Amino acid sequence: RTLPELTRLTVEPVSVEELNSALSKGLKNRAARSTMINDKSSRSHCIFAVDISWDVGSAGERARSTLTLVDLAGNERFVGSYSSSTSAEDEKVARKEAVSINESLSALNMCLRSIAARSKSKQRQVAKRGDGGIVAPFRASALTRLLQRPLQQAKIV
């Protein structure tokens, strides 16, 4: 599923230099804003996923794995975060960014807590359903929808 705010770059096959170039391009596209705490505060999340496949055996079989690197925007309290010289329009945009970032981080927190609870439930064998009976709310934000596959495959204890 493609999100309108998502920038996706697909390159095949790649060298280390091409991976570094793609990562640099993604980092340059990140939104940043000056705050009273930081000169350059990240105002967007960055997800860098690398699908890796390799030959296994002589029958032409291939194995596949995905390495997912995530750099999250910081969770900030809005009040007093921006300089007094910020215009009303810039302040409105900054407030909207802060709300969006905080909502996505809260959704991620809910997913992580659900996954951890399911893991503990499975360990105790208390669950009545085969999957642990606890469902993570991945549809709560674009961030959690993008991270659903890696989070479901992660071992969280």
C-alpha cells in the first residue's frame, strides 16, 4: 500500500555505494525545524528497508530477509518548544507536526505493548486463542502500518 507522504526508492541489484547513496538521499528529504532545544530537530520519521536475497544450495533456491532501520522523530511538548520569533502560520504548522508525530509514536507504543503482552501470554500459555488473544493496533497510524511486518516478526520480551 502506498501512502501519499511516502517516498519510496527501489534499486536492484545494489552495491554498498548505491545503498549509501539511497540512504543519504532519504536523510536529505527529512523535514527538520529549529526548536529552543535543538538547532535541527527532525520533524519526520525515516524508515530504510533493505530486502536481501541470496542463493542457497545448488537447486537455484533463494533465501530472503529484510533489514529495517528506523529513525523516529522526537516526541516533544509543543508549549515553549519554538522560538518567540516564530510566525503564527509557522506555529500552526509546527503544532500540527507535533500532534502528528506524537500520535504516530503513541500508536507505535500501543503496538509494541500489545506484541510484548502477546509474547508474555504465549510464554505463560494462558491465552485461550492460538495467537495469544491480543491484537496489535497496526492500523492506528501510517507509521505502524509501514512497520507491521517487521514488528510482527520481531522477538520482543
